[in-house]
Amino acid sequence: MNRNDVLRLLAGVVTLAGVSLGWFISPWFYLLAAFAAVNQIQSAFTKWCPAMWVLDKLGLR
């Protein structure tokens, strides 16, 4: 898997986790899904995502 595939996987997992935890545990976890969505939207405009920096540090190219 390349870096973009891992980034999409990470975004999906965080969104699904936020929605699932919000449904089963506490509605406050919906903020996690909202954070993932806002991060995806801002990265579409700025071409910068904090997770890319982390993935670069992990050695994914």
C-alpha cells in the first residue's frame, strides 16, 4: 500500500470509529467523525494533511 492508500484507510477508520463510538458509547464521539471530515475538507483546499507528515515519518512513500 502506498501513502495515499494508507491515508484513505486511516480517514475511513477514524470516521467509522467516531460514528460507531458515538452510536454505542456517547454522542460526544461524533466530534471525532466531524474532525476527520473537516480535516479532509481542509486538505482538499490546502493540499496539506497532518497525517501525511506522520506517514512520511513512518517511512511510507
